[in-house]
Amino acid sequence: MAAALDPTPAPLARAVGVQGDRMDLIDEFSAGPHYGAVLEPFLTHVLGVVPKLNPLIRPAPMEPGDAEHDYLKWNMLWASNMVQRSSDNTQTSWSNGRKNPATFPRITSMRLLPNILPFTIDVFARDPDVGITCGDLIDAISDSMRKHAGQADFDSLSASRKKTVSEAYRHNRSRAHGVPGGALGEGLRRLDFLGTDTMFGELERIRML
């Protein structure tokens, strides 16, 4: 899942705060309102800042030399309680990192522009004083995927993509392993537009609302 990026980035200073009796660097993705302003979208434009994404919501390391980091594993056909953190065991639902900020600097809202979907996903911070957390972002995607899609969304697709979505619709409501089945009910849902690309991938770039 990718998205558009603007404007041109400006350099950001690493956050500094007090830990114990000395000044230390604080992890820029620490949970809680520890430091720094939470920016409204217009301020990111005015300041020329492009927020950096938390590594937790970036893709898994794929190439030799890629920095090792924890990442999220999630089949987006299912609700966000099925998300797993890569360092957790397979029976553990993701909790470690849900409250950590999704970006640095922190922001109050963003718009995701998925590259294979004909609609956008708007994300808002539950707590404007903290900014969008990783949990806010994943829950927004999950909620969006389960919404019913409009006829105009389907009509905007190419013939080959319509075929893919139609096949996904039937498969997602079948008794096949790993799909929600009849619980989805009638009517095309946004998750059907994923086709076979149902695994949460990368959030490379974002656009401010």
C-alpha cells in the first residue's frame, strides 16, 4: 500500500529530553506526549516538513543490507485484532507499539492513497495531543477495508481489474481457508478490491489532509 508524497522534505532535528539526571536522546517514536509539537497538516506544508514513518509500519527487510526492524504481519481481509508483530509468537495479537506515533514529527491527520485501490483512506488521531499512532493508522485501514464500495469505484476499473475484483468477491465469501466467508454478506466491499494482494505491505509515502 503506497501513497503520494508532498511537499519537499526539510531537515528535522532529533528530539532531546531528560532521562534521569542527564540529557539524553529520546526515541523519536516513543509512545506518549513526551516532546515536540503535534503538527496540523497545513503546518507541514508551511514548514516544508515530510513526516518520517515509524519503521514498525514499514515493510519487512527484503534485501541484504536492509536495516533489521520489527514489522507488522496482517491479512487485511481480517480485522485489526488479527495483526501480529514480527517479533511476537504467532498466537499473540499485536499490542506492543500500538500507542507509538506513526510519524515523526507527530501529525493530526493524513490521507493514504493506495496504489491498487480506487479510493483514499483518511486517518485521524484519536488524541490530537498525541497525534496519529500506529494503532490509529492500522484501525483506519481496517475500518475502511470493511466498508461497502460504490458502483462508481467498480466502474472506474479496467476490464482486467474488474475480473480480478469479481473473482476476489466470490472467493472472499466462499468456504476457502483464510477468508471471512459468508460473514461478509452481500455487496462489494473495499477489501474485495485488494484481489490477491491482501497482505499489509508498505506505507512508503503519505499526503497530509
